[in-house]
Amino acid sequence: MIYLIRHGQAGFLKENYDQLSELGARQAQLLGKALKERNQSVSKIISGSLIRHRKSVDHSLESYGQKLSFTLDDRWNEYDHMELLAKYNPKFTDHSVIGDHLMKEENPMRSLQQILNNSISDWIKGEKEYVLEWQLFKENSWKALKELADQLKSGENAWVFTSGGPISAILIQLLSLKDEQFIDLQGRLVNSSVTKVLVGKNGLSLSTYNDYSHLDHNRNLITYR
């Protein structure tokens, strides 16, 4: 089984997004505790190279109670949301401009979500040039998953600490969905949630999507950004 773990809450709406908030650290700790209580063994741990990924590993393993090593793989990194926003609207290269724009809206959070969704939609359409094109991002995520699956022996489990983007890109291919459904899949992923992929004789299949039962006891722990 491969556990695709979304990182804890990051620095949403802060200039430096790539950091865990205090709540994000707590979410990762609760995940590690839950994995320990469920007696979930792990043979291999992979992490994206972003700070929020690596810190999520650290906090989870601290609660899991074992000092385990992990490998970094850039293919598990998130796309650059700031590049997508800038291509959607060149004025959005500045965080203050985005903030000023949202303050004029009746529902700032809803407006921000729509802007983000529109920028992702443009990226998927491929009508503009990006440092990392959508098709390559999708291919990289799938190749990373396949390579990891090929390394696992019968009965072994792997944990992958990553972001909502790679997880959702994998689900698109795993479930033969349309690329446009990526936005909805990603938008539903909870911070520190677990999506399980079964590695079987007939290939890869989805076992569990977006499991955040380790947070269910307190709704204030459940975040999406």
C-alpha cells in the first residue's frame, strides 16, 4: 500500500507559503500518532523537497515514535501557484495587489478560490507557456508513483509526503477522469489527509481517498489550505 499524505496546513495568504503553520504541525503530529495507534508499518518514506513536506515528515515521525530516514524526490513537489496566478493576471505577481483586490470583494475567500481555480484551468488548457507544463506535471507524478510501486515487495507499505496537486494528478490517471476534474479533487483534500493506493498483481488501484479521521474529533483541526 502507498499512503499519499498531504502536508499539514502551510502559510496560506502569507508571502512565504512554504512553511507549516502551528496548526499544520499539530495536524502532522496527530497523523503520526494515529498511524502508530493503528500499528501501520512502513518500509519506505518519500518526501517532496519543499519545507512544508519535510516538516510534515518530521512532526509525523516524532509522534510515530521512530527515527526513520526518508528520501527526497522533487517530482512530489507542488506546482508553483504564484506562477499560475501571474500568468492568469500579471498584476498578481505582488501579494499586496491580490490582497487589495480581494478586500473589494463581498466574499474574499470565495473570490480567491475562484481566482485560483481559473488560474489552474488556464494551466490545464495549455494555451500559455509555463515553467512546468500541466502535462509534464501529471506525467512526473505518475512516474514517481509507478517507480515507487515497483520498488515495494509483497506486504510492504510506503508513505509519501506531498501536496494536493500530485495526489490529484495521480487520481485523474488512476480513475481515468477528465483533466478538468483535477480542480475539484484537489479542492476537497484536507491537510494531513491520507489517500491510499493499493499495489496489486493487476496494477494500481484506489483504496481510500482523503481520509482525515485523525482530525474528526475537532472540526477546528480540519483545513483545506
